[in-house]
Amino acid sequence: MRKLLWLFAACGLLLAACAKPLPPERLAYAGQWRSTTMSLLITTGGNVHYRRVDGNASKSVNGPLQSFEGDNFVVGIGPVRTTFVVSVPPHEDAGDWKMTVDGVELTRVPPGE
């Protein structure tokens, strides 16, 4: 049991080590983004935590941000990767920050909420 815990801890450290910090021109992507069906956390350190609920099904992706392809971003390790399609990049709208990812409009949660 103890060896298994060490294995999980080592895997977690490896995932964090694979992350690349967000480039300065992409810092607007950082933050906690939400809608009624999706939650997306992008850290300035380059880690991504995603969860989407669709009826009774849910999908989660957690991993390092590998790269940007235009406005889209790629998350994963090696060949195991997911591309998030950003049709509307981060922008301010009536005092709120919004972004559309995989067809869902997200609003950035103010810090501390």
C-alpha cells in the first residue's frame, strides 16, 4: 500500500514537471473558467484541470498544457493529448472575462470566489 502511494506521488510530480508556464501573450487564458456544464482551470504554471457534464455523462482532463495552436490549446503527456478548441479567445465583456471553449461560453471566476 505504501509503495502505491509513493507511485501516485511520483506520477503527480512528473505531471507537474512536464507543465510549461503560460507564455506572456497567453496570460489572459489563466484562471478558473465556468459555465453551468463546464469547469476549466488553467494555471499560470501551465497545468489544466477540466470537467464537463453532459446529462448523466462527464468528462475530465487533468494535465500539463503542451502547446497553443492558434487560439486552441493542447493538454496531455506525449501522444496522450486533448486539443481544446477556442472559438472565442479570452476577452472582456461588460466587466466580465469570457472565452468560448469547445462550443461553450465560459466566464472567468473572480479571484477568491
